[in-house]
Amino acid sequence: MKHKLLIILLLVSVVWVMVAPVAAQSQSGPRVLSSGAQADFPTRLNFSLSASGDSQITDVRVRYEVERTGFARVTAEVAVPFTPGTQVDAGYTLDMRFTGGLPPGTAVRYWWLLTDAGGRVTTSEVKRVDWHDARYAWRSLSEGQLTIYWYAGNDAFAREMMAAAQAALPRLGQDTGTLLSSPVSVYLYNGSGDLQGAMVFPSEWTGGAAYPDYGIITLGVSPVMLDWGKRTVAHELAHLVVHQLTDNPYLDIPVWLDEGMAMYAEGPLEGQFTTSFRRAVAADRLFTVRTLSSPFSALTDQAVLAYAQSFSIVDYLIGTYGQSRMLELLGVFRQGSDYDAALLKVYGFDTDGLNRLWRDYVRSQYLAGAATPAQPELAGAVR
């Protein structure tokens, strides 16, 4: 009898050992029922989630990555406020007014991490949402590496802009020694008002913008502004090409060089830029080159002068010392050199030295009776 009782107890124990893990394993982690993202262009991207679990869901996080080039992969993670439970609805709004705006056509990848009271973690599938400006009915035209998107004007307008962009590329190749290596999307808004309405906190003078890390250009060009648009598309393409040539994980190039190369790509100065520059030279109120190494003023008149001066500085360097030295300077910046060190290595003077030589040069060109400035002796300098 005792032996029978012992056998029964052993069988019960074995059955309990076999069943207990099965009962524990039946508790699965949180389940994502649905997730999505809705663009409210240009200021908000709204993420939403519905989930359930056998145990109470205690933590919800959303991770997202903006698709762009760079030297490091950047993933943002946000702990999302919600009411814990076995049925959960949660949402998070990415507010561009605090994080900075994104250009149209950008793609964002996102996914969710859910944790329950038992410590089980579920990672959802990765989804992709296009940051699209759905306020307009866009059409597209592609040729080679370029795609133009527009909504105002006829097909001939888009073809004219495409022809101007295509013509600018070989000129940029001559100026910089390089060509576009990846596709570029150009969005044509119907004037600066529409363009600025697609941006977060734009400057009042903004008529175009280049986003080199995204391969995107936005322009405020209406069909009646075609001539201006042709110059401006060359300007913004130059930003992308120069960035491609100088990109490094340490420092950006000085703003005067970036904007000066872009203005140089347009051709000779025109209109308000020439007028502003001549007046500043005559009144001796030019910005210093060191000042122009930083972002330009948000005030229109000061920004116009800064652009004009940047063109003049680049034009002076290329005209005086040759295109080869400019290409050498861009190459030194690609190595992550600081501003003064790069100029010293290529030209033999730093930012302040450039400022003195350039100011003497422009005074000799625009002020009657001014002496012709002496230039430092550099091997290979163009006279």
C-alpha cells in the first residue's frame, strides 16, 4: 500500500512539473494590434498604437529614424504617456517646432517597444512613413539623377527648370571637380509664400533651401519667375555638390564659402546684390570675413549683403589664386580642418588675413583713386 501511495505521489509530481511550465509559457508578451503614423505637414508627425496583452502593459516606447546620410545612425526613443492595462491605446506627436523641420519627401522609419508586468518585451515591425506635403497636387519630371516636383504651371515650365538644372551640373563639375553621386529631388513651390509655408520658422528672405543630407532642394519659384528660378536651382545644386565634396564628421565649411560657391555657380551678381554691395563698400560697412563664417542674419538687407560679400570673396580667391587652389581648399576642409588652418595651408593667410587682402581688393575695384593692393607671393597664383 505504501509503495502504491509513493508511486501515485511521484506520478502527480511529474505531471505537475510537466504542466507548470506549460501554464507559465501560455503567458505571451504584448501584441501590437495596429500602428500608424500620419503627417500633418509641416509641423507634426502623429504616431498611434493599439495593443493588448495577457498581462498588464506597463511601458510603451516609440523609436524612429529619419532617413538621411551621415556618419552615424541616429535613433530617437520616446517614452509614451499612456494608461497601463491589458488593452492599450497610445499616441505620440513629433512636433517639428521643437525638433526642427524636415523637407518634403523625407522618409521616417518607426517601431514600438512594449513591456508588460512580467518583463516581457515586444518589438513591433518597422514601418515607414513619407513626410509628404499633401496640401498640393504634385506632378513629377525625371531626368538622370534629378526629379522635379511641381504643382503650379504647365509641363513646359517644369521642362525649362529641368534644362537649367541639367545645364548647371557640368559647370559645377568644373568649379568643384566633382559631380552629383546620388539622386536629388527638387520641389518647386509657387513662390516664396508657399515655400515659407512649408517650413518651420523660415527667415523672411528665404526663397530656396538645400538639404544636402537628404538630397532634397526646395524652391519658391512661380512660372512667372522662371529666369530667377533658373539661377536659383544652380545655386541650390551647388550646395549639394560642395557638401558632397567637403562632408566630414568634424566641421562644416564656413558659411561664406558655402554660400559664396553657390552664388558663384549662378553667375555674375545681379540686381539688389550688386546695389547692396556697392553701397556697403562706399560706406565702409562691410561685414568681416570672420563674421560671415557663421550663419547669416534673418534680416533681409543684412542677408542680401552677406550673400553678395560671400560671392565677392570666392570670386576674389578664384580670380587671384586660381581654381586649383580653391579645389585644394575644399579638399582640406574635407579632412576636417578648422577655418584658419585650412586657409593657412592653402593660401598662407588665415581668416583675418583674407579679410584684409579682400577688403583692399574691393576698395581698389570700387573706390576711385584707391591704390591697387599688393598680393602675397604664392606659387601658382594667378595675376
